[in-house]
Amino acid sequence: MCDKKTILVVDADNEHNQALQLMLENNGYRVLSAHNGQQMQELARHSPPDLIILDVMLPGEDGFQVCRDVRSFLSVPIILLAANSDEMDKVMGLEAGADDFVDKPYGKRELLARIRVQFRRSSRQVPTNQRYYSFLDWLVDTQMRRLQKTTSGELEPISSNEYTLLRIFIDNPSRVLSRDDISDYMRGRQALPTERGLDVLMSRLRQRLGDCAKNPRLIKTIRGAGYVFVAEVSKHNELDEITAPQLKAV
């Protein structure tokens, strides 16, 4: 198949790494393999995968820090694996930029299902005739799934879940969205495994956009009701329609 998805497996346990690689290949995926954070970053930069499966227990930097490092230059879905994890581990994973968290040992069917969910989520687009959304100092390229600062032209790395949440808001500006509304839009709670999951994701998105919860310019919390995107959102077909000297196609 010419359209095989590529998955990067990062696990220091050689036996588990090979077993996971074989399972994924038998299910139609192309697999890259790494055993530590340095190998992972080299592969991710030179042969960017479509998804990363990252074990938390790695030599040197742990999976949480490696996840943060990769998020600085790559926006593909990341699934963290961990044995004997607790709620705090899952919160730390979300805060590090992971899109999902799977406990070890896991069922093969469950992991494959979670992989498919991430691919569906990353490929899903809300129908629109406009490729670009702009608000305040930001530009969203819906075709490339990228977030860009209009004042400098610099790309801001954004995780799959952060992007999905941002799209929910900019597709529904000025509308109050409850937690249930947001979960329904995201179609599944796999990426929000704890009570704090949405709070963590919201906090990450606000930090990404430089928005302050106490004095928001973008996302305002409505007590007892939910959240509302308060900034004006403009939609554009072409980049030339946007007045921003530093903006460029990258």
C-alpha cells in the first residue's frame, strides 16, 4: 500500500519493542523503532512518522520529557505507554503533550483501536470552504493543521488534541460550549482519561496561545456553563487575503 501510515515505536525493552513492531506491521502499518529519546528525536526529524508510541520508562530522559522535546518540532499524535501508572502519571502525560495514555499490560485490540481513533481524529476536518482561520495574532492552516504567529511568521508546535480543541472553538466563536459539548465534538473520551483531563488540555491550549485564564483575550470560562471563544475569527481562502507582514507559507 502506498498510503501506509508510519508509526514510531520507542521502547527500551528490546523484546517488547520487537513484539509491538511485529503486531503493527501485521496490521498494515510501517514501523520505525527507537530505544531511547535521542534515537527517537533523530528518527522523528529525518523521517517524520504519522504517530508515535512512546514508553515512559526510557534510559536517560524519561518519556514525559522526551514527549515535551518532540512537541517542540512535531505535532503528530503521541500515545504514552506505562506500567503501574496512576492518575498523576496520566495528568503528567497530558501536560507533556501526549494525546493518549495506555496502561501496560494492554490488550492488542485496545491499542490498535486507540491508534485508529488518533488517526481518525487527526484526519477529521470540519467542512469549510476556507483553508485559513485568523484571530488576534494567530493563523490556523486547516489543510496542514498548523498554528502560526502572524507577527513573526513562526510556527507554534501543537498536539493533535490541542489542535482539535482549538478547531472546536474557532468553528464555534462566541458560542458557550459545555464540557459535554466539547467531549461530543471530540468524539470519545479516550484522550481525557481523568476528571482533570479537559482542564489540563484547556490549560495547555491557553498557554500555547499566550492566553491568561484570569484575564482572557481568547478563551473565557463561564462558571457553571462552560467555555466561550471570545476573539473575532476570520476565514480566508488565500494567504494573500491576510494582512500580516511577517506571514508566509511554510
